[in-house]
Amino acid sequence: MITSVANIVIVFLLCVALALGEIRSSDHVVKTIKTEEGDVFNCIDINRQPALDHPLLKNHEIQMKPSSYPYELHNRSLSEATKLIAQLPFVACPEGSVPILQDRKDGKIDISNFHPMASYVGKGELAGIRTIDDIYGSYVSINVYEPKVKEKTEDFSASWVEMSNNENTSYYETIAVGSVVWPSLHGDNFARFHASWYGKGNNACWDHRCPGFVQVSPSVGLGGRVKPISVYNGLQYDIHVLLFKDQRLQIGG
């Protein structure tokens, strides 16, 4: 689930066992909105979004916010609060609906079962910080850039927070949220906001292509552009992402 609070993207894990599926964006459209970048979002009735087609979510009552927020969310430092904040893709859907980006079927790569973090080996560079512990969430500030990425390839550039369960369990899975530049997907070099899931058997899905993913915000457009962006030796812009599991829920793993 995603909601926006004080310029922080909050993603709390309600159902971790996700599955693949198709977006039927023409179903239950309340309103259609076109952005300055040419992206087209359909505002879908919140109770008719693709996630709720999943058999495990039949008659599911949507939880509109976490039962509680991590302590650290209320204790951010003054220096962090005064940083320049990039704006997430804003789509003014009516209350009671959520924005879903229309697929752009114009020869771009098929990502229905493609996860870049599983495909980088031997093809590029990966840098990050890995922590192994009993962790139920992570809060990060992501500096937003738009590096030039080669078109008509699987090349991409991503800056995000990624959480995984124990690799030694019978069912390994990862969820990630952040900024991605991927010309072969969108046809441009814009930094865009994405959420993704990757599981056992190289199954993967993105944004609302994951039927186990429920959105509650009427204004955060997954797959839309993040702006303004940072400039080398110039102004620096961040997005803040908090990814955590609701401790009062026992659904999923």
C-alpha cells in the first residue's frame, strides 16, 4: 500500500505473497488524466483496482493506513527536514479512486517477468549497503538523478530501497521502491517512481502488475515522473521512502 505523508512515501506490507497478473485499466475508470509528460493515468475505483482480483483478496476490506507508524518517522532530524524535496508523480484522482498508468504498447520491452536486480550480474554495476538482521522496515533518502541510459536495451539506472526475507527460506522474495530511469520501458530518460517485487522462480512484477499490491493514495502515480532532479555540482533533490511491515498483521510472510 502507498500513501503520502509530509513528502514521505510510505509503503507498508500488508500481503507479502504476491502473484502475477494483468492490468485491466479500462475496468471501473472514474476519470482519465493526462500529465505534462504525456503519461495517461486512469483513476480506478479503489475497491476495483487490479490487486483485488486476486483470490486471496476476495472480499478484502482495504486498510487505509498502518495501525501505527515507526517511531523514527516522528523523530527526523532538522537537517533532514530542510533538504530539498523532489515531488512524486502527482495525479489528482477523485477520493475513492487510485491512479493507474496506462500501458504504452509501442514496441518497448516486456517486463511482465523481468526484474533488473536479478539481471545485472555480468552486465553492469551495483553499489549499495546490505544489512542482515531481523528487520521489519527501512527509511531512506534517495537522491534523484536522470543519468543517460542506452535505449532499446535492458539497460537501466535505479536508486531504491530493497527488502528481502531470508534467502534460506523455502520462499525467497524481495520488494523494492524508488527512482528508476529506464528508456526501453517508458521511451524516455526521465526518473520515474516504481515499486517492484521479485520472488522464487524468477517471477517478478511491477507496480499494479502485482495483484497482491493494494494502493490507497488517490494522488501518487506509480510509474510517473519524479521532479525536479539533482544537478551535478548544483541543487540536490531527494525523495524519502519508508518501507515497513505492519506489526499487527499476520498476513503474508
